[in-house]
Amino acid sequence: MKTVISIRHLTKDYGNARGVFDESLDIHEGEMMGFVGTNGSGKTTTIRCLMGFIKPTSGAVYVHGLESYKNAPIITKQIGYVPGEIAFPDLATGNDFLRSQAEFLHLSDMSHANELVKRLQLDPRAGLKRMSKGMKQKTAIVAALMANPPIIVLDEPTTGLDPLMRQAFVDIIKEEHAKGKTIFMSSHMFEEVSDTCDRVSLISDGHLIDSVNVADIENRPIQEFKIEFKKSEDYERFHHEKYPIIREQEQFQQVTISISRNEISALFESLATYDIRFISEIRYTLSKHFQEVLKERNNVQ
Amino acid sequence: MFNKALFKQSVKANGWMWLIITAAECFMLSCVMIISGSGNIGNVKNSVESTVVQREIDASLEKRSLSYYDLADTGLNEFDTYYLAQYPADYQDAATYQAAFETWLAQKPTKASEESDEDYAKAIATWKTTMPEAKTTPEQAYALAFESWEESMPKQDDFADAAAYRAAMQAWQNQKPSAAITSASSAFYTATLELKNATISQAEKEGYDENSDEAKEMLGAVMYALKPSNEFDEIYTSHDEAVPEDYDVTSLISHIQSGDATAYVSTTERISYREKRGQFSSSVFLADNMTKATTVAKMLDTLSEYHVTEEKYEAFGYTYASVKHTAYSTIVSYQARYDYEKSEIDTQKSKGDYADEASYQKALADMKTNLTGDLSRSLLASLPDEVSSAIEEVGKMDLYSLIVGSVFYKIAGLLLPFIYTIMASNNLIATQVDTGSMAYVLSTGTKRRDVTFTQGCFLTLSILAMFTCTLITSCICFHAVNVTDTGLNYGRLCLINLGAFLVVYAISGLNFFTSCHFDRTKNSMALGGGLSIFFLVATILGLFGSPVIPSVVRFEALNNFNDVSIITLFDVISITKGTSDYLWKDAILLAIGIVGYVAGSLRFEKKDLPL
């Protein structure tokens, strides 16, 4: 697979341990990359370096092999960018803004833009000042996508959107992804990226912690279940089964076990002999995964 | 380099602001130019000027009336002295001559009956040659008087009857010249001559030639007071004034005869007689002098320097009556105050405050000088030096170019363009970085240099357009008002507008730099805008210390503010006075602007943008 965006030992040191430090990450063509981290972890700084707005202290970001800071005017032509903070230029209406952007992009054909507007149910005649957050977001999306750029970079695009709006938004991004575009999207919400992205990277305190394929997390070979017994003798008896118990809560007569996928049917068979109050699967989520990775990392340190 | 889309965007974003500010600026400018050009300001100046001029003329009138009066009074006093000295000798002379004459008369041959007419005529002729020779003035006067008296002897044929003839003869006999009468007139004549010579020699002592106008004026002041003959009546009759009676020597003579003449001359009675005469004659003489056509022409000639036209001079109202009144009242008040001050000094003298007579005389003379100066103070002399020179300045200053150039274009008219410049330059770069909207520009592949170049072009062109509008407005207004006495013309208006543009351009360079340098609008505005307003405020304060302000309201210390403001490089004075100093100053302003734009542009290209 061809690498589109390549982050190489990227460091931007703002002092006081703020910034990003020694990040390395490759994003391949057609990939939809999620970029998660808490507030202030360095997501936006990474994207600013990528867009060539700020100069890295060391290391570099390459887009199609071009260093981003020096070649910003060239690489930004291939990127549709939706900034984290939506602030439009001082123009009257959405139409004015979109037309102005088209002019910047030397775009004479507005058909794609019009199509996007229709799909998003956006009224571009509205004044920019009185647009709601959602409308602004939609307008920004149209502006970023109307030139049909091969790369789309979104900085926390769903923040502040209601769930319905978020879904519509995610659908559009997914659609663009389906067209084969490379998408780089930052978020502070694990669920969002795990729902939409192929691959997710975690950034914490400026350090890139881990990068995983969402599919690998979803289809993990080991699953965990929590079981509560009605009677204490059942609770005692279950300890003699072969399943590895990872957690016990005697006061509730609960156990948590970790088994591989193919053992599930055997488990249910053996449970038939017990009087149980409930059984539930403890899902292994991206969030859980990263928590564990972080825990491990902290232990190592 | 030039990005059309960005330029359009900037036009849309700042167009309204530009339009509103430009309209307000042009409106303000036209108000200032039309109101100040339509007379109000000129009136202030003219009335200040007229007041000054009129008060100066008044003062010189008062001074002159006092000096006439002084001459007249002193002259009459001297005349009395001369007369006193002259009369007894003359009387003696005349009396002696009269005696000799009477003796000679008595020797007149009578026609004997045997004598033929021819013989008699011969005898008379012989007798006539023995007439006592009239050598001195009293003698001549007597002889002359006698001759004319004799010739005026009534002829019998002229009368109808003998009784009338007798009565006429009786009257004629009574008029027979006596030594007393002829010596009175001869002493008068001699004393007048002496007074004349004394006055002329005084004039010469003061540096005036005998035939100069000044000497004639001095002599006139004295002679009209004395009025030695009817020749001097015309000045009174021509103005319908009562002709003063002949100068009173009769009382002098009677006091000479009673032997207390010297004391009499310095009695209050005699002094006030002389004063009254002097008061009247000098005010008439001055009023007559001032209203003579030649004098008026001369005055107008001198006053034309102060823009006093004939109509204006007439409006001042220097008629015969008013001048006479001014002179008379000045003299009267002078006299009153003189009397009071003299009595004070005399009291001090009686207390023995003066060591000797000389110091007493000196005190009197000083008092007199002070009084004269006091009463005839001109407006300018009565004010402190600074104020008077200021008023003179106001009279001479070019108020219109001060208001339009130094006040409007250099201060008031800069405020709105400054506000526009501060806001626009921040809108163009800093605000877009601060809010993040610059991301939409830069994420479309626009080079940062193109951004600064385009925004710089927009800012420069918008300011240029603004001052093109003010230039057009100012030319129209200048055409509409008709201002004379101003250093302004269309060419200089262009230069003033250019200068104001360059000031704003330099300020825009500064603000453009801060706008490019800071990520936060508030910081950019604080530094760029703060400095700009500081310059403006410094110029306002500096104005009160600058040479265009009349020195009385000028605070020299405030001039230091001009040294810290770049607006000082906009040299309106140089432009309105037509010197070329403004050229290099304009060049510096242009350079400051260019440096600001270039430095801002370089800074913007290098810096991290939080977008």
C-alpha cells in the first residue's frame, strides 16, 4: 500500500512538556485513520504540522513525499481540511464563503459543492454569523470537500454536534472514504473513531502510544464474561471449573472469567448446572485497550 | 503574488467600514473647510486686528493730544514770563518815546499868517525830519500807531452836522495812542516772537528741522493756543467753533502795574485760565489735523499693512467731533490726575521728603511722564509683552491654513483614518489568525507571501482611495469658499493630502507589522493601535507647543511631544509656507510604511500559525 502521509520523528516542543514528541506514523492511501487523545494531548499540534502551519522543532511530516512546512502551498492543495475551531472569514453568507473558497481553489465547477449542500440539507443562503454549530460544521465540510481532494484532514469534527447530526456527518465521511480517499480524523472520543475508522492511533501527553486496527480489537480471540450466582455453594463449586478467573467479588457471588471464543459453547453447557442470576459479556473496547496499554506503559516507566 | 480571491474577500469584509469612515471623513472635512472659510474665522481675525489697530490709533491720538496740550500750556506759561519780562522795558521805552514825541509834536510849526503855503510846507517838512527816530519795537509801534491814528482823524466833510463831528473828534481823541497801549502790543509781539523761536529751537533740539511737519505741528499747537492774530481764527470758524478771545494780557499789565505780576502768573486763577485755553485749542487743533485729507491719506498708507481699507477706517469713526472729544476728555482727565498727583507730591515736599528742589522737580517730571504714558497706553503696550505679540500674531496669522492644515489634516482628520487603519490591518491578518479563519485561506494552497502581499495591497490601496476622496472633497470645498490671505492653494492642498496619506501609510505599516507579528488581535491592537493613538495624542499635545499656535497660548514644554510622534514628519507648515522641507520628511514616512509592510510580511512567512 502506498503511504500518503508519513510522520517521521515529529517533535514540536512548546516547553513545559507540552507539544508533541518523536511521533512516527504512516497513513496509507485509502485508509481512514483515527487519531485519539485527551484534550491537550497534541492532536491539533500534529495536524498543524501536517498542514504546514507550524514548523516542527525536529522531524517532519511528509505528504506524498513532500515535507509539509516548506511545501505547504503544494500539499494543502491536495488536502481538504476541516479545522477544529470553526471560524469563517468575515463574509456575509454561506454562499459567499463557498464561492470565495471556490475562487481560492480555482474551482469553476460547483456541481460537487451543490451536491454536498443538498446531501447535508444545508441552506447556504444563511448568514455566517447566525449559523448554528451544526450548520457551520456542514458548511466547513462542504468547503473542504468541494474540490474533491484526495486527502481529508478533520480536527475533532464532531465536537458539539448532536447525535443525529454526528451520524449524518459520519455518513458523509464514510462515503468519501468509500470513494478511496485517505482520511485523517482526530477525536477525543474512542467510540466515534472505533465506529468509523480502519485504524486508530492513541496520543497521550504528546507521545504516540499505540496504533491498532479496529478490526483486531473488535474480533479479539479472548472474551470476558461476568457471572453472578444465586447460591453460595454454586459460587464455590464454579471455582473448580477449568475456566481462568480473573476477578472475584465474593460479597456479590460474582466471578469474571476470560476464555477464548471457541470455548463459549462449552461454558454455556457447564453453566446449565448452576443457578445463576445473570451472565454478561464484558466487551473489549478500544478505550479498554488503550487503558491497558497506558497502564502497561506506566508500569514499565 | 496577487491573490484576487483574497483581495475580493478583503474588499467584502472591510468595504462597509471603509465607506462609512471615508464618508464621515469627507463630511467632517467639508464642514471644517466651509465653516472656517465662510467668514466666521476671518471675522474673529479681522475684529482682533481692527481692535488692535483702532486702539493703537486711539492711543496715538491720546498721546498726541497730551503732547499738544503740554506744548500749549507750557507755551502760554512761557509767554506770560516773556511778557512780564518784556512789558516794563517796553513801557519805559514807549513812555520815553512818547514824551519825546509829545515834545516834538508840540514843536509842530503853526502857520503864521504871513507865511506862504510853500514856506509852511517846507517848515512842516523840516519839522518832520526832526521826528524822534523810532528805533526799538515799542518806539516803532508807537510811531506806527500814531500815524494810523492821525490818518484816521475824522474829516469834517464826512459828518452832517457839527455836533456829530465833535463827538467823532472826541472819540478819536480818546483813541490817541498811549505808551501803555502800544507797549502792550509791542510786548505781545516780542513775546510771541520769543515764544516762536523758543518752540522752534525746542523742535530742533528734539531733532526736527525748522521746516519739518513736526516742527510746524509743535509751533501750531503753541500758536493756536496763543492766537496772536486773526490769522489763527480760521481753524475755529471752519469747524463752527467759537473763536477764543484774544489772549488776556490786560490782567498781566494791571498786575505789573500793581507790582505782583510774578505772583499772579502762578496763581490758580491764571494757571486755570491758561489750562482752559490750552485744552480747547489743542483739542481743536488735533481734531482739525486728524481730519485733514492729507493726514487721512497718510494714515491709510501706513495702516494698509494691517489690512485697513478706507471703508474700515471710516468705520472706526475718526470724525472731527469724535477726535476732539477724545482729545478733550484725555486732556481733562490728564489735568485732573496731574493736579491730584502734584498735590500729593507737594504734601510730601512740605513734609520734607525731598532733599532739594532738584529731586522735587525730578519727582514732578517722572509723575508727568508716567501720567502721559498711562493715559495714552496703546492696547499692545498695556498688555504683557507675550500677550501683545500674540495678538499681533493673531492679526497676521494664516488662520485658514492653520485650521485646515495643522488642525484638521494633522490631527482631527487623522483620527478616523487611524481607526480605519488599526481595525483594517488587524482584520486583514491578526484577527484571521486569532479566530482561525486564515486556515481556509492557507489550506487552499495560497502562499503566505501572497497573503501578506495581497492584504498589504488592499490596505495601501484603500487608504490611498480614502485620501483621494478627501483630496477631491477638499478641492471642491476650497473652490466653494472664497478665502483670501491664505497660504493654501490647489497645489498645496494636494501636498497636504499626500502628506496625510503618507502619515496614515506609515501608521498602516506599523499596524500591519504588529498584525503579522502577533497571534492575538488584542496584543496586536494594543501595540500597533496603542502606538498610533499615542502618536496622535502626542501631536495634539504638541500642537499647543508648536509654532503655529500664538505664543500666548503656547506651552513651549509641550513641544517635546512633537519629538516623539511620527506625525511630526508631516510638515504642514513647510507646505503652506512653500519651503521644501516636507519632501525629505515625506520620504521618511514612506520608508517607515514600506519597512513596516516588508518586516510584517517576512515575520508572517516565518512564524507558527495556530490554525
